[in-house]
Amino acid sequence: MFHKKFKISNLGIRKFCDWYNFRSYNRINVKSNNNKISVWEEKKNFLYLFWWKIKFSLVVFFVAHNPISVVAEAKIPSYQKIIDENGIKVYQSVLINYFQYQVQKQEYITVIDTRKAAIKHLTGNITETNERKVSKKLLSNFWQDALTRNTASHKVVAMVNGAFFSTNDNPTGIAFGLKTDNNLITYGYAIGKEYPGQIRAFAFRPFLGIARIQNYTKQLFSHFPEVLGALHPLADKSSQKYLPRTFIGVSDLDNNGTQESVVLYSSNYARQIDAIKVLRDFRCRTIAMLDGGGSTGLIVNGQSLISTNRPIPHAIAVYAVTNSSPK
């Protein structure tokens, strides 16, 4: 950043102002180069330098304490905004066209302001047995289901895959729990059996601007109407391999003290640490890993940006909302 190159000193300020041709500072340079300036002119030079030091200090302080405060406006250099609709922004990596090991990397970030947009959990048909299971369908079929929920005030914009599940069964169980529309589907068949101490839960309250990711507890299902089980972002799911990945994070992008923004990461070619780094760049304080590999998929406005042919039991649909009343 510039404050490392131009230190807050008289010489540093002079260099910076010369570099950017700040005219209001030119008088200092001119008069300082004149050996016959008066005492009064020298005092004015001092006051100008002092004023510039104050301005530099404020800028440096702001940048240091708000390093990505303008992320929602796509100021991260490696991403460009491709969708902006009523609380939903989708960013695309500008590196999307580079090839590595014969694979074209695709990477997208979906940012949702839960006060303005709606997140919906969609599932296949649920079998009413002692251990509830969910039938699978393609992400494209889930998209068609989401379209049927469109209204004059709600329009589906984006969709990703979500829950972990068994690829061998259909219908299948949900590994780490799911609750939607205040209806408990399951606490998760893998609780106490897989990834001890590494199970997380994503929970939110629709339209109240409250979202969180925290350690999995059954009590969380009692406190939130929408809960999705997930994994710690560093849980070993072939962590060092470049694979399709779906991650989720929550962020306080407007700096009001409440984590109102949900950030979805979708890539066809990434390590776990790559997903974590990107979500950190988008100021996510807490992060969780959703199902990845062959399950990873992303559809935006009907276009499959990351394609998958694997049937899945659960998808996350994101709706743009033109008013604040729930559907």
C-alpha cells in the first residue's frame, strides 16, 4: 500500500504529492527551494506540511482498520461483479480464463444481504421413517423447483449445492443436520461418528439480518428456524488437492456489529486453503465447508456456471426480494 512506500515524513509527503501532482502542495515545493524565503513563508510551509501529515495519518488509519470495507463494491482487484440484484451480488474471478493442468479454473463468490434477499433450503422428497431420508435430484431440477416459487416480489437469482450426504444411497440421509422453514428434517446421521470436533452449523433468521456459523449443537436447532450442518473449513477433505469446492462464510460488511451477509464460494478447481483465503478477503469472520467434489454446482439466472451431473438431496436457493415481507 502507498503508506509503506511513502512514509509519513516531510520528504515522503513531498514525493507522494509530486507523484500525484497535487497542486495545493506545489507552493511548498516552490518556496522551499528558494533559499531567500521569509520567516512567514517558512511558517506557512510548516503549517502546510503539518496539515498533510494529518491527512496522511487519517488515510493510513482508515485503511489499516478497514482493509476491505468496500468489498461489496467489487474493489478486490481479482474479482469483477457480474450480478447486482436487490441484496445479491455475484463476483467472478478475473482469472477464470487461465489454464492449469488442462483445467479451466472457475471461481465465483455470491454475497447475500439477508436483510434484503431470501435464502431458501430446497430438498428432494422426504421419507417419513425413523431415520428421515431425502431423495436426490440434479441441481438443474432444483432450479426448476425454485422457479415455481417465484412471485411478483421474489425472483430466484442463484443456487448452489449444500449438505453433505451419502453418495451410495437414494434416498439418502443428511450427514450433519438440516432444518428449514422451522421444520426439522434431521439432526444428521454422522453426528458422533464422523469428524469429531469439526462439525459446524450455518444458521440464520430470514429478513432479520442475523446469520452465524458456529460449532454444531442440537440446541442451535431450537434457536434458529434455518440450520444447515457443515464442516470446519480445515477438516481434511483432500485438503491439498485441487477439487471442486463449495464453502460458506458470514460477514459484517456494513460494520454495524451484526453479521448480516452470507458469502458463498464456488469453484471447480481449488484447495481448501484457497477457498478460505478468498472468503477472508471478503471479510468473513467465520467459515464452513459444504459438500464439494462432484456435488459442487452453481447456477445464476438459469445459467450453469459450474456444472454437476451428480444428484444431490439439498440445494441453497437465493432470491432477490423487492420488499421486506417474507414469502
